[in-house]
Amino acid sequence: MILLRGITWDHSRGYTPMAATAQRYSELHPDVDIVWEKRSLQAFADFSVEKLAEQYDLLVIDHPWAGYAADRALLLPLERHVPASFLADQAGNSVGLSHASYHFDGVQTALAIDAATPVASWRPDVLARLGLSVPDTWEDLLALAKRGVVVLPGIPIDSLMNFYMLCSTLGEDPCQQPDRVVSRERGAAALEHLRELACLVTDEMYGWNPIKVYEAMTGRDDLAYCPFAYGYSNYARNGYARRVLQFGDMVSIGGSGRCRSTLGGTGLAVSARCRETAAAVDYAMYVASGGCQATVYVENGGQPGHRAAWLAESSNRLTGGYFAATLPALDRAFLRPRYSGYLDFQDHAGSYVQNYMRNGGNPGQVLDELDRLYRDSRKQVSA
């Protein structure tokens, strides 16, 4: 009997589809037993892949770890173990840049099994009760926020991702230069946009990630609209929460078009220390395949990384059209940095953005601190 141990994150979107695919794979391969464990969403973002790769055969990872993992050879280089035809199918059926996000410095660190980016969501029943409509522009959003019914996630990491979004939307992708995050003009404009919206939203948001936002929106009846938070199709499914949310694209900003949010999602990786490489790779290919993604995976709470599942009528019927409605946002999403030291920057930079959203101040000083952290993080290399 081959035993594989995996680690994922503790939401229905992260754990349930992995348990379901492991069960079905073991039914098809009785000599393979796959046991999945779970960690919190915060630990998913923060805990070192290096330590996890020492303990587990299979890892569900966030793509910003790709550079660190490739630099230290922590994960199996899948391009050496997966047929080129399969990788070509993955690339051709990627949701936005999901597949490419796990390819770094020639190494395919993971297969994209989950795709996400911040999108808009709302309670149709609350909007109807108040005689309000879904906003289409930034000005519409501010007007709706003044009614006290708008919410967004405000913890440091989400504040940073929304800062990236606004920089990119306003015409300058962040972190493209070696010595600065973004120009003063674009950076200050992005901070001001976040600040003007944050002043109209409950302070509760500073302790909320997207999951807590969606739980509040579905559990209470005073919150009607979220302009951008990493999408969770679970909350668009009947019976999952107290009320169903509807999801769609984000507002437009002036002549810049609709918001270009920051790509998220997860990938399935195999530890370089795994002793049962063939079985682990075969299972990873099964999970990432279009057939599994559009059936077992999505039917058990997953949010697929394969485009066929996003286009499938069955997936959209299950989720009130979630996938079709949000796919345009995924396809234009910004791919954040993945160099080896990037996670150190991401772990600390969000607090400066959050503090400005909450208290205001000098945007130039905030950008100076971000640049300092950014330059320091780019100096990091493997020992």
C-alpha cells in the first residue's frame, strides 16, 4: 500500500475537494491511500513551504511561493515528470495566468487546481429591499458606500492586494522596477482611492479576510455589496450559507476601465522529498485534469483552475453563474511577483497600506516604506 500525505487549507473550497478527489482516486487505484490534513488560511499564506515539504508528499500552495521553492529545489520539477502534452493542455486551458503563475525560472512548481481573483459580490435581496442597484463606476460605489451597506476585506494582505489592483488599474503594474514598487503619482493615487472608500466602510473590515466578509454578508442583513474580495463560489451555491450571494465583475474607474485585481488561486505541488513520486504525480494530474475539475472537484466545493470547468454549464448551474460572470476578471488579473524573497515583502508591506486606509497620513512616507521593504526583499537569495 502506498501512503501519500497532503496539506491544504481549512475552508470548504480548500479541503473538501481534495478529500473527495483523494477518495475517488483511491477507489480507482486501491493500492494508493491519500490522507489530507488542513491548516488555517493565515497559515496557508504564512507558513514556510520549506517546512511543509519536509513533512508532506503533496502540498496545496500559493503561487508567490514559486520562486522561493524553485530557488531551493523544495518541490518536484513537474516539467520533468509530467508529459509535455498534459502541460500544454494545462497552459491552453488556464484561467487567466493561473498555470503560468507556478512556472518560475524554468521550473513548473505546481499544477493550477484552483483559480481566484478579487471580484464583486452582492446580496440581491438586500439591494432590492433598499431600492438600490449594483454600482458600475467608482463614483457609483462611493455613493452606495455612503448608504452604509458596502464592505470589503481590510486585513493587511488584502489591503496590499487591493493597492496592487488600483495601481494596475490606474495604468502601472507594481513591482516592475528593481528599486521601487510604483511611481509616486500612481502609488499616491491608489492610496487615496483606498482611503476615500475606507472612510465610508465599517471599521470591522480591518479584522476581516474575504471569508469573514462573505460570512458577514450572508449571515447579516445590513451589508449589501462588496466591491472586491477574492471570490468564493461556495457562497453562490444554494444551501451553503444562510443567504446566497451573487458575484460579478468589478466597477470601472474613470477612463481606466474595470478594476484589474490581483491573481490568487492555489496549485498542487509534490515535495522533492516524496518517495512515491509516480503515484503523487499521477494523482496531481488526475486532480488538475479537465474531467476531474469539471466534475468531482467543482461538485465538492472546489473552485477549479481548468478553463473547461469555468465554461461548463453544469458548474455555472451549480453556482448561480459564478464562473461565467467572473471569468473576465480572472482573465485580466495582475500576476504579483514571485521572486525568492518576495514573501518577506508581502508579509510586512500590507500593514503600511492598511494603516493609511484607516488613519490617513502622508502617502509619500507610505511609499518610501514600501520601497525600503521591497529593495530589502530583492536582496534575498538561497544560502
